[in-house]
Amino acid sequence: MRRCLVLAAYGLGSTAPNPMAGCVIVSNDRIIGEGWHRFYGGPHAEVIAIKNVSDPSLLKESVLYVNLEPCSHYGKTPPCVKLIGEKGIPAVISGTLDPNPEVFGKGIKSMEEKGINIVTDILQEECLHLNRRFFTFYMKKRPYIILKWAQTKDYFIDMERQENGKEGINWITDEASRRLVHKWRSEEQAILVGSRTVMLDNPQLTTRNWPGRNPLRIVVDREGRLSGDLHMLDGSVETIVFTHISKSDRTNLKYVLLNRNKDCLQAVLDYLYSINIQSLIVEGGRILIDEFLKHDAWDEARVFTGKGTFGKGIPAPVIPSEPVGQYKFAESSLKTYKNAGSY
């Protein structure tokens, strides 16, 4: 099962909205086939592992290990339980059930009806954590939320800046740390900032310094202040603007009208859930991040501390718990936090 988890993790950033899955097939205590789900719409881990078995006759005396319950429905691909039954595999060991209502327990039941011996909940906690985005989406009806910011040694997230000023970005971290952030962006489906961040920093919010797909860019611009030559509005990457002001969509740019009488943050999360966005990284300023903390709408936080100081400015947000990880990265330090209610 640990090997399944290693294989499954290779799919991070390319399988969403499908989960990450790894599969190992064992015969007489020897691995005879393995595989992982490589990309959304592609063959599932079980299919690849079975295909990689050089002697198919061994399948009838083998055990199939997979970190997530095999699917039992027709989606982009046929159900894996059908193939497992056709190949005569007598035993399946699953890390955890699939929370998708189309699958939940149905894959296990289907295999039991075929006479296959089933064992479940092996390394369950590790399996849940690997697919924490997938489980959060189905169990909490919202994306998995990662808060990210950088702060100075004296705990400021930014200097005081005027929205019409020309100061530019106040970089806190080093280039290597910023490249790591681009890697993180490639692993998540969407990225969110507020309108003030867009006006002050004019960010691209892409993975230009790391290979991988760009996340869906999202900005909350309640009063429609964003205009002009801004990267967020250039149509180069799929972008959503949440606003109270009605505007016409353009290529790769969609405006979503907010109800002034409803909570903005909840409306954004509900909309992202409706379009099947399972993970969101928030790179906004103090006001936006504090909204997520106030609503307890976050799962993990990644906080860089640079080597410089500002002396004065906008205080950094405060996580009300101890970090679960602390690392030295290039010229910066990184602390990671986990919300107690997260997978």
C-alpha cells in the first residue's frame, strides 16, 4: 500500500478533478505489475497495472492493491471493477472508500458480488491525506484551501502603499522560494487574490518559472475597480472575476455577479464547488487571508519568512496554532500549518 501511495503521488497536479491513484499487483510475494493514474481522462491505475503484467495467467492467483476504492461506473473510462472481474483477480486490498457518491461503497459491493475477497481501510489516514483535495471537495462541498503568504523577519506582509502609487512589488522572499511557489501553483486547480493585490502588484499568477499547467486565476473585485493593462485581464489564462458590477465576458475572462446581500466568501466557494474546482491556493493580501481565517475556511497554510525587515507596514496574518513543519529554504524559512479539521 505504501508503494501505491508513492505511485499515486506522481499524478499530483495532472489528475484533477479525478483523485490520485496508484496500483500494485502481487503474486507469490512478488510485484508483477504496477501503475498510476497519470492524467484526467486517461486510464486508471488499475488498468495500467494490469496491462503491465507480463504473464496475464498470474492474475488469477494475485492480489491487487490500490489506495482508493476501484470505480464501478462509466465515466471517462469503463469501470475498473469490471476489468478486475474479467481478469479473475481473486483479492483486492483498498486503502479507503471513494467519497464520490457515484462510487462510494458500490465498487466494493460489486467486487464482493463477483466473489472477490476484499480488504479495506489499509493505511487509511495516509490515503486520506494524499487525496485530501478530493475528499474535502466531496465531504465538505468546497475546494481544499491553501493559504500562502510571505512575511518579513519583523512580521509584516507588506509596506503601506497607495493604490495609485508606482512602488511596485515589495519582494520579501528570494528567487528560489518564488520558483517553489510556481511549482505549488502547478499542483492546484485555482488561485485567488483580491483586487488590491492586482492593482498594486499586477501579478500574472502563472507557472512561468515551473513546468506545468496554469491554475484558473480568480480575483474578487466587488466594485469593478480593475481595468486597463493588467495581467489578470489580458485573456492569456482562464480567469474569473467575482464582482457586484455587471460586465461582459471576453476570451478566457468570465465575470460572475455577486449578490450584495450574501456572504462573498461563501458565494465564491459555492461557485467553485459548482464548477468542480477541488483545490484553491490563496495568495491575497492581509484582508483576504483574514477573511478565510475568520470563516475557518482553510485547510493548510504555507508561510515564508524572508531575511529582511520593513520596520513598519501591514502586519502579517496570524495562524492560531503551532506549525506542523518548519524548513530552511534558500534564503528564506518556511512554516506549514494544518487546520485541525482538515484531512
